[in-house]
Amino acid sequence: MSKKIVILGAGESGTGAALLAKAKGFEVFVSDQGTIKDNYKAELLTAGVDFEEGAHSAEKVLAADLIIKSPGIPDKAELIKQAKAKHIEIIDELEFGFRYLTGKVIAITGTNGKTTTTLLTYHLLKTAGFNVALAGNVGESLARKVAAGSHDWYVIEISSFQLDGTKTFRPEIGILTNITPDHLDRYEYKMENYINSKFQLVQNMTENSHFIFYEDDAVAGLEVTKRAITPIKIPVSLKNKASQVHFDGTAMNFQFGSKTFSITQSETTLKGPHNLINTMAAVSAAYQAGVSVEAIKAGLKTFVNAPHRLESVATIKGVEFVNDSKATNVDSVVYALGSYTQPLIWIAGGIDKGNDYNIIKAEVSQKVKTLICLGKDNTKLKTFFKDLVPEIKETQTIKELVQMALASAKQGDVVLLSPACASFDLFKNYEDRGNQFRDAVLELKRQVES
């Protein structure tokens, strides 16, 4: 009799896990409390996977030999508690996919910067001719990739939620970009629980594997000094010129054994201090995976980042419009403001996450000539910055927003959408906000230049 696997959640990770489980000959049942998207439903039907939606049938779920749960389902969910009481093994899709892959893993986690670092690492391996797959929080689920075929390398972006569901998961190369407070509601509002979750990245790594981390980060850098970490450590720094990988104010410098090389940011397609960190981490990972320095330098010239991350949309009358809608917290805005020396028209606002604007007070007072508040309630932003910014405006429509921004700008200025807030008051998500901004900017450009 084949082993019964129940998968909770039928999004990308759940559907990927179902396809892999089916391919491996298991009896598979998928249960989703919500509505399953049509594309995932079609895949389950085609693969002959039994499923339900709209509710969890406890009797069917608790008859499992193994439960693979969506990362979004917390351990405190009642059904999970019942499964644990019955001693049913519960893992995440990431763990399940790892158990069946034959290649090596580069895993990237962190509060900010992990998507850019993941995409760049993948790009450097891919353009160097490696047989590599991109998986995890960016792209397709790991289980789906493993089900579809084998690769020599898997570059995976991983959240803390996914790491919580791992047991044997072991990267060959692990990257930790940084740790700042996030998702604390999931971790009993205890920062140490969130930190422990992130450090599950290294729990199974061996003395021959490599752990790349940003040593200047107040949390991650300190934690590395306090913990017993088995893999070879590669610290990345913007400040410490004695560090193995560091920025000296002019170039990024790398030293791996007797091999030393340097790369300037102008040799890459990325800008800003945060992308120095991301680039140094990705280059270090690619080099440890066996990519030559020549291939790395060639790949850096052709990289295109994911949208909504300091994405230059268009220049109108000498004014550059930049879409950084992904910046949904103040820590991200720090990096965005630090990426420009020109005068800024800064667009911010949305649903405040308990933001401490003191973190960006100095940068805003030095660089921002106009603040345009985009949100339903802009009181906190207006109150904090009223004496720091010469001009404050507000709107709730993107079309009016871009016109306001152009009217406030002079040639050489930058209009920066870097909201510091969640988007759900006016938009579906940060992508929707960024897409609407991009469309409005391009429409304005057509009007102005026609």
C-alpha cells in the first residue's frame, strides 16, 4: 500500500508538492480552505490528484502518513495541532522537494534584498552555462522544479515560514542578507524566535559548505559571533576593509584563498548601497559554485532585476521616474534614498506598519524637496515631515500623482515611489501599485512628447 500524503494549501507550493508526490507514486490528497485558482485546479485534474476546496475535511487530513503544509499555515492552527497529537509528520514543500533533488542548492534568505540576490545569483550561473533552476519564493516551487527534471544547481529564495518547515534541508551555499523585525505576529512577537527561524538556514550545513552573510547588519552580524556555525563563513561588508568581501568606497573586493579580484558598481546594472551588498553576496555564491571571474563580470553587465525595485520607468523633461513599490517598510526606503544624490520628489504612504521615520529623517531633510502622500490616511507622514520637507502634497489617484510629481520637479530631479507602507488601502498589493504607477508615467510621457 502506498504512503498517503495530504497537502494543505493548493497554491504554487502545494500544487508543486502534489505533482512531485504523484510522480513518486504516493497516494495524494490536496485540501484548501479557500478557493483553488483555475490554473492550479487544472494541473491537479490533469495529474489525477484528488482535491477539495472551501474547507478541510479533518477525517481525510488526519488519515495521512505525511502532511505537507503551506508555509502560510501557522503551527498554532487547530488542524495542525490535531495532526501533531496523532504524531503525523508535518513538513513544508521546500523540505519535500529537497528530499528528491539530486543537485546542489544555493539558498537565500533575509528580511530585505533576497529576491534581487536570488535572481542575480541565478543569472550569473545561467549565463555561465550552468544547468541551474530558479525556485522558491521567486519563480516556481522547488517541488515543481524537481518533478519536472533534474538540475546540477538549484537557486532558491526562502522565507522564514518555509525554513520553519525544514528538517533535512541542507544548502551547499547559504546566503543571509539581513534580519530586521518582520512577521513578528507569527513568532509570538519575540524577535529571538524570528532570528532562530532565519538561522535554520545553516542548521544542517557541513564544514565544506559556505555561509555568506552581511556582517554589518546589527542583528545578523552579532548573531553569527554568538552561534556555533559549521560551514565556512564568508562575511560581506560595506565598512570593514579587512573583511574577506568588502566595498572600499570605490570597488567591491573579493578574496578567496589566493584569488583576489575587484568589481566596481558601474560594471553592474544595479545601483545603490543595498545592491552592493546583494551583488557581493551573489558574486561570492557564484564563485563558490565554480563560475569564473570572467563569466561573473560578463553576467553582471546583462542582469535585469525584478520589477518594482528601484526600477527606472522613464525620463520626462529631464526628470527620472523610479518605481520602488516593493519598499513596504522604512528599512527599504533607507536604501532607496541612499541610491540618489539628485533632489527627490518622494512618493510615500499607504498602510503604516508602525514605522519609525527617524531612521530616514536626515536623508529626507537633505534630499527631498517635495513629499507626495499616496494613501487614505496621511496624517502620520504629514505630521512627521512637515518641518523637514519644503512642500507636502497628497492624492489618492495615480494619474493625479504623476502629474503632481512632474509639476514639482525640475530637470535633473528624480521622482521616487518608495512608499515605506503596505499598499492595501488603495491597491491589491505592491505589484498593483507599481504597475499602475508605471502605466501612468508612460502615459504621461506619451502626452508630454506627442
